Amino acid sequence: MIPVFYVPPDTVDGETVVITGSEAHHLRRVMRLKKGDPVMVIDGVGNACRAEIEKFPGKDVRCRILSRIRNYGEPVSYVTLAAGLSTGMKFDEVIQRATELGVSRIIPVISEKSKVKLDDDRRVKIKLSRWRKVAIAAMKQTGRALLPEIAAPAMFPQVLGGFDQLGQMILFDPCYGSDSLQIMTASENSRFFTLFVGPESGFSRAEVDLARDAGASVVSLGRRVLRTENAAPVVLALAMYVLGEFN
């Protein structure tokens, strides 16, 4: 398997790409790759390059591009995961699994029952920085070229009314769900979907009603209640299957 490395988009110049920083260190010191070795380079905005190592200027790695691939490893549908912000490191797991499964955007949601309240700008910046690193690692591991957008935490009503490209909305709830996941249908004119998953204590009845009023369907995953860090990847996997992304 060809090793995958992430670079910012502006490091791709014509027929060459320069790998820098921690990625270059990993290539040189950990993987000990040599001149002429093949690599796959992804830029996080949907582009991938098959390349080979050309030289090692300073601490960087310069590679010659052999071919380019647009939307490498990306699903056809644009899926947003609006997941209840969870305690501890659980949301890191949500970011990782969601990225691996092909999500395009992640919105951390603060709901009525959320145990986590991020009202400090400094803490938000630290969280966003860490989540981005988790997503980059998952993007490389799973072999996709698009780094999911990770929005700043938002209140539940703000998500319903303040974000574009929500498309068909589905809220998952073990108590109030009555619709079927089979209502998800992708077409040329309908490729946008948003999946709502609650925090540890789930959504309130008022939030479920608010989502329904906004046009969301409410789906149950059955009689077993999943942990929030498990529920998000489960609903994403089910949705991607229904949309034909595993074919």
C-alpha cells in the first residue's frame, strides 16, 4: 500500500509537491522512505496526487507528481453529521469514525441536555485544533482527499436555522422515532443530507418537535440505546449503505 501524506493546498506547484513539517518528519525519520519511493499526497480539498520522492531539501521532502485524481475516495453525497457534544474524549472518536466513513461536515451540537457547554473562545479554538488533527489522521488512514469541515459548536436551534446545505434532515432518537431510514433517497437534485445524533442524554421532546417542524424525519435505531460515541458512526454507516456508498 502506498503511504499517504497530507499537505496544504498551496504546497502543490505545477508538477511538484513539497511535504513539510511533521508529515516530512514522519516520511523521513519514521517510515524512512528514500528517493524514488512512491507516495500518495492529499490536500484536504478533494485533490490527490500520485508522486515519487525526488529530493530532500533541508527538512522538507520534494516529490514529482505522476498523476492527479479529483475527489479521491470521496462519496457522491454530501452528508453533514450534527452530533451532540459529548464529554471527555468521546467526541474525538466521533470525529475519527465520521471522517473514516466519508462525512463532509461535522457540526458539534449543544442541546438542552448536553453536559458540555463551550462558552469560552479559547477552549473552542483548542478543541477545533485538536479535532482537525484527528480528522487529518483519519482522512489519511482511510484514503480520502477531502478534509471534513468541522464547525464551531452551535446550539440546536442555530443548527436548524443557521447552516446552509442541510438538505434532507434525519434526527435519530430512541424514544420519538417513527420514520424509516429508507426515506433517504439520493438523486442528481438531492445529494445533501444531515444526520442529527444526540448527546449522552439524547434530545428533549421540544427539540424533536422543533426538528419535525423544520422538516426533519425522526428515526429510531430500535430498542437498544447506543452510547453517543457509537450512535454517530452507526447512523453514518447505515446512511452511507442506504445511499449506495458501499457498492
